[in-house]
Amino acid sequence: MKVKRTAKIILMTLVITFLILYISCSTGYYEVENNKKAKLTDDALKRYEQDVKAGKKIDLDSYIPEDKSYVNNVVKLTSGVSRGIEKSMNTIMRYIFKEMEKAVKENNK
């Protein structure tokens, strides 16, 4: 009985920690990327305005930054591990909620 309870506590702690880290990383990363894009857009707009004032020939491609690909073996590996963790957490959470549902139904009888 103690082992089961200890396992549940550890599992719940891990789930809560995972959720907190996942949410903080995803929201922080998104904000930083949006700020970078806004800055690039502002810089490109300023260069465009300067080129128009100077009467230079305008090429749209020179104002739009190229998307860089940062995909390498490490990124692929960590993405695979992340997907594996996500699937495992999904399975674990389904099991936990199913067990909680059973416990609630048993207590209500």
C-alpha cells in the first residue's frame, strides 16, 4: 500500500513539474520569437523608407529575411524524445483519470 501511494505522489509531482515547465517554455519562446519578428519588420521598414527617399531600385526580397533552418541531428533526437515523453504522459494521464473515475464511482456507491 505504501509503495502504491509513494508511486502516485512521485508520478503526480512529475506530471505537475512537466506541465509547469512545458507551459513556461512554450509561452516564453513564443513571445521572444514574436519580438524578434517585430524588430526585423521594423528594421526592414526603415531600410525600405530610406531606399524610397534615396530613389533606389526596390526589390521586395531584400527586405524579407530568409528563414533559417536549424534542424540537425540533435534537434531531431530531442524532438523524438519530446514526442515520446508526450505520448507517455498522455497514456499516464489517461490511466490516472480512469483510476480516479473508478475511485469516485466506488465511493459514490
